[in-house]
Amino acid sequence: MRSKPRGPRIKTNPVASRARVMALACALLSVPPACGAADAPQPIPFRNAVEMALQHSGVMGIAAINQWRAHQAYVELRANYIPQITVGSGLGYSYGFPLTLEGSAPSVVNFNSVQSLFNLSLRQYVKAAKIDWHATSLDTQDKRDSVILDTALTYAQLNQVAAKLRTLEQARTAAEKAEFVSQQRLKEGVDSQLEVTKSQLVTARIRLRIAEAQDQGDVLREHLAQLLGVPADSIATDPESMPEIPAISQDDDLPAQAVGNSLEVKLAEQKAASAQARASGEHKAAIMPTADVATQYAYLARYNNYDQYFLHYTANNFAGGLNIRFPIFNSVQKARAQEAEADAHLAEKQVELTKNRVRENTLKLQRSLRELAAARDVARLEWQVSQGEQEAVKARVQTGEANTRDQQNSELDTDDKRAAYLDAEFALSRAQLQLLRMTGELEKWALPTP
């Protein structure tokens, strides 16, 4: 909404002033026209809704934080090859021979550095951390697909509920007319009280379905508002903006395609590779030598009695060299290596289980499309048949073979069949969208590249 240019300053009443203030606030905050009580909210195109959901999604934010955390874990391990430098002081009083304080001689100031030079196990740990870091990008993409699917299903179902409500409102009008006709026929002595009660029951059922659809619409609108980060009363959909769902053939090998494109499978494979690298690192830590480069400088004071107990005392002291360690026997490390090996085998088994589950779920969903499509076709044909019967009833009314109540009942049946068709159509669309996600084609459909 754009604010209009200001004209000459004139006196206005307080109500008009408040209205202009509200309009200006809406324009400055880029809020849809739902801010005004009289204006209807502007429809949000489907693509815009998906892009807004991806930008506002808290799930995506958590995935990004996890990816950053995994990267820092990789940097932490890799930093072992960079000198770790510390500067400190070990000031203290000495009586007699200068003893060490927590492993360091008392000194005015000291400087220490250490870095890994040769460590095959550390190299495997760094490799595992790097795999984990790259695996978080797969998790981020999986969360992205989840947000797109959630937004698409909510958007599509809001369209379906809106169309269903319009149909049910027509059905309620027809039911109320039929109920009125029954009451009039009762007064004329043509119908019994039972017929009136039946008409009232039909009207009550329609009202119940309307209430259920309204409640469902309110919940869906609130959920979509949370996804997009906008007020619920500003939510309006544009059914024409949703792209057509591509046809899915039963002859296509979708299970194999899903296994090849599944982010869940790829994530399981990355976890298996990471576990294998850690197991290799634990085994190398039990048998392979390691070498570190270490340096130390200390400025020693005479009041610690160094000149009395050491023949050649000097205040400045420096040492540097290699710290080489050869593992001879370490049963704790060997047990840790076996434990890591078991974790690696479990991760490999999990990969196979994940592939089988994805393959089975994809095939089940693919085959369910036939049943859902058949149910949709049945619902459409029943709707068309009811339309034909409605026209036939209208013709009989004109010839006197049917009354007004029969015509209203036929209209009611047509509206009811159309509502059932809308439900069947959405059930099929939902399965198709879920299948697009499993085969890795969802984002291409929702956000096609120009």
C-alpha cells in the first residue's frame, strides 16, 4: 500500500485524522491492507508466500546455527596444527631448593607454545569433523524442503477450505429453503412433522460442516501467518498463483530416484563416513606415534634461590624441541577404538535401513496416487451426475411433477457432492506434493528458475 502525497493543510475531525494515521502506519510498515477495517487483505501469491516462509522460518534459523556450530568444531580440531601460545607468570616465594608450582618453575614471566606436528589420529578426527560440517548443509536443505512443503500444503488447503466454504454456504441456503418449504407444506397439511424434522436435521448438519470448515480455516490461516511472519488477519491466498503439479506416472522408477536424491539417505551416508573416520582415528591413536613441537621461555628471579643451587644461573631461559610419544600398551585406548568401530558398523547398517525405508515409503506413496486419483474421479463424476439430476428436477418442477422442496434438495445434493470432490482433489494434491519432496523435485516446482 502506498501513501498518497500530502495536500494543503486543512482542519479535519478526529475520526478522519485517526483514519489517515492508520493508513500512513500501514504504508510505512508495509502491512497488507487488512489494517483497515473496510479493506480486504491483498492476496499473497504462492511464490511470495514460499519465499517469505523461508526467510522467516525458525527451523531454517536453527539449521543455520547448527551448521555454524559444526564448522567451529572442525576449526577447533584443525587449530591443533597451529601454535597454541600462552604467556603468564609463576611468581612465588622459594625457601631452599626452588620447587615447581603445578609443573612449572617459579618465574617472573613465562612463555609457552605447543602445536601438533605428526598425528595420524588427529588427521582422522579433523576429517570426521569436516564430514559432519558438510553434512549439516544437507540437514539445512532438508529443513528447507520441509518448510516449502508445509507452506505449500497449508496454502493449498486454505484454497480448498475457502472453496468448500463457498459451496457449503450455497448448500446451507438450499437447506434453509427446503426447510422453509417443508414448514409451509406442514401448515398446508401436505407434509408431516417428520419431514420438517428431517429438513431441520439436514440444515443442522450443513451448519456443523460449515463450523468445522471455518475452524479449520482459522487454524490454517494462523499457521500460515506464523510461517510467513505476518498477522493472521492479513492472510489471503491466490489460487491461480499456485503452479500446476506435474503428472506422476506409475511406470517411473520413483523409489530408485528417491533413494538417489533423498537428503535423509545422503545424511545417513555422511554420518557413516564420519563414524568410520573417527574409528580409524581411535585405532591409530592406539598404535601410531605422535610428535608435537613445544617451546618454553622463562625469566627467573634470584629471590627464588636459583643462583644458590644451580652452578650456571641465568635469568633468561629457553627450551624448544619435539615431544615424541610411542604408544606401547594402552588397553583403555584399544577398548575405545573397538567402541568406535562398533559405532561405524551401526552407522553403515543405518544407511541400509534408511534406503529401504525411503524406497518403501516412496513406492507406497506412488501406488496410493492411483487410489486417490480414482477417488477424485468418482467424486467428480458424482458431482456431475448430481448436476444432471438437478437440471432434471428443474424440468420436472416446470411440468408440475416435482415441487420446490425437491429442487432445493437437488441443489443441496449438488453442493454436497462438490464439497466432497474438493476434499478428494486436495487429498490427491497432498500426496503428490509429498512425493515431489521425496524425489527431490519439490523446490524446482515451488520456486522454478526463470
